[in-house]
Amino acid sequence: MSLNALPQHYFYICGFINQLFLDMEHGNEQKTMNSAYKILFLFENKEIIIAEVKRTDLVDAPKDQKYHWIFYDKAGGSVQKLSFVSMNSSENLQERTFKQGELKFSKSEGVFEGDGKRFVLQNRTGDSLPEAVFRQICQYIDLLY
């Protein structure tokens, strides 16, 4: 069978699969329309997603413009930037304090407490977000500056 006889979508699928393998080899940088973003930490449950997202295109920018902790509400599809205050880490537990609450996490799970609510989260660092959610978060961050 010649290459000309193969349907065009065959080449698209092969390219997509190849890109997935490249992404798995090189960390959790999601390849999308805007590859200026990289997920550093990712936590999720049925209700929310919390992610730390780095802008890779702002080399000399202040840290508060490059690093963004994002709270994503799955039910409403709303995106909110968490206002970073401080961080602490030990061998088994890391903590991030925000004006809106506190995130404590290990390699496998995390807990976010804020506004009188408590969310138990799975640590999914290393996984990718659904494309539509990732795009919405990137667009939100773009609008901040």
C-alpha cells in the first residue's frame, strides 16, 4: 500500500500519538494552541481543580506574573486566581497559604480549606488537564496582564 492510498486523518492521528509520547517523555507541559504554560502542581476531586501554572514565556518577569495558583470550579466552570501568601515544606508534607485558604499536600493527596469549606483532593501532578479546561485557565491568566 502506498502512502498516497492512506487517508489524511491517518497521518494526523500518528502525529498526535507521537506528540503524546514526546509530552510524556518531557514532563507535563501541555501542548496546545498556547504552549507558554506549564502545569507544575495539579490537584483534583469531583468538584474542583487546583493547579499551579507557570508562564514559560516571561523569563524576566516577577514571580507573581510567572507563577499562578488557580482554583477551578467544575460545576460552574469558573476560574479564580488564588492569592499566594507563603509556602512551607517538609519531607512528607507541603503547604501553600493563600488569602482564600490553605493547601496541604503529599505526593498522593491534598486538602484545601477555605471559606468554611474543606476539599480532599487527589494529587495528579504529572497528569494533563482536559484540553478545554487547560485552554480556559490559560485564557484567564492571559487576561490578568
